Amino acid sequence: AEMQIEDGPKLVLLCQTLGGYQTLCQLITAARRRAKKGQYRCLHEDFPDNAAGLCCLLCQTSPTNETDIRWLKQVFLDRLWLALELHRGPDDEQVLADLQQQSIDHGLPLVAAGDVHMHVRRRRALQDVLTAIRHHCTVAEAGWRLFPNGEHHLRIRQALAAIYPPEALAESLRIAARCRFSLDELRYTYPRELVPEGHTPTRWLRHLVEQGATWRWPDGVPDKARSQIEYELSLIADLHYESYFLTVHDLVRFARSRSILCQGRGSAANSIVCFALGVTEIDPARMTLLF
């Protein structure tokens, strides 16, 4: 994620680990909630004392005063780099010289960065349209908001090697080697507030279903219904869907307490667990529909 800190530098944050991804999500959430929809406000105090699991690239357009640098070093320790972005502009040589000097002055490694906005050069026209839409103007009116050339695309190594110092390119590989986080690591975790202390979602769902079964069948649960309850609870547990059923039960309980009309629909009508919980009003034990 790229974010501009209010009254501070612009940063690119990269996830090394699952913990880094979680920290980044928290930062984005805090910044978005503070502003109008479609905007954000990122503050220095949003960052934890040690943003473990995150790598940080300091963008070259940022002010690089000593206060910012000291703060960034405190937060990111040895996970802080100066981003060198070259796009064959008329001032590339000066940009390179300035960043190399800043790298020496601040004791920060320099890394080649692409600031990529399109995968191939021919997407430049679409990129310009998107920029104009974002600024609520036509492409003809966008002016300086558009890139001066089409270099903000994924470039082959030979093209990069022609304009970037070898050590800056090598540093990008070292960062890539540190970033081992994969989206495959993510698993949704339901909130705990639906389950009383001392219970698991599995046990609490069974408790509510048994309560509901006594209410639905005051003279005793029929064998077919009991068999269906056990089958459904077993399948729900295998799929880890207990919290979902608890959420729906909570919504229905609230709605009924306020005399708000609600009704389970679709495949929910085939579930005897939903019937016992009061989510639906049709007894699936009297049918042979697929749960």
C-alpha cells in the first residue's frame, strides 16, 4: 500500500509476514474511517512503535528532514529504504545523484522502485482516463495530473539495468526475498462476542439447538428430527460454520424482539438447525430436501 502521512512523508508499505499484513490492514482501516468515503487521513500516531512484519520504502517526493528519518528508523528499524524511481525524465541524473547523497547522509539503502501503474505501455490511454475520472475532469483538462510519458509500466530487466545502478536493483531482490507473506495464509476469524465466556461456538450452537428442539417438540424430539439435527451439527462443525449460524440466530432474535418481520429463505428452509433456532418456520423433518 502507498500512503501519504499527514504533515509527513509518503511511504510504500510491503508485507513480509502475516503479522505485517494485519498491521497494514489496521493502518488502512484507521486512515479510511477518519475521512470521507473515497479518501483517507493517515497520521503518525497510527503506526505502532515497531511495525514488525512490514518493509517501508520512503518515496523520493517526500520531505526527508531528520525528524522524519529518525521517526521512520524507530518504527521500521532495519526495514527502511529510500525508493529510487526513474522514468526516463529530463532530471533522472539529478534525481539519482540527490538520492545517492541522501542514502549516504541518512544511512539508508537505496532500492530501485518502479511506481508501476499499468502492466504494459499500451495501457497508457486507459491510465489517463482513470486519472481524469479520479479528478472529475476530462483527459484534455487533466494536464499535469497525467504522467509525462508511458514509463510507469512493468519494464523488462534490460530496460531497468540501462537506467538503474546495479546495487539498487540487487536491493530490490533482497527485499523480495524477505516478503514471504501469501494471501493463502488468510483464514476468516469470526468475532467472539456471539459466544458466552466458557463456551466454544460448537458447544453454544448445540445448546441453542437443544433449547429450540425442546420448544419445537415439547413432547419429545422425533427420531427422524434427532437424526437430522445430529447430521447437520456434524456437517456444520466440519465446515466451521457454527459462528455463521449463531450470527443469523442473533439477527433473527433481535428482529423478533422488535416485532420486525423476518423469514429465512432459500436453502435455509431445508435446515432443521435453522428450524430449531427459530430462523425458519417449516419443519424439514417432514420433507426430504437437501441440506
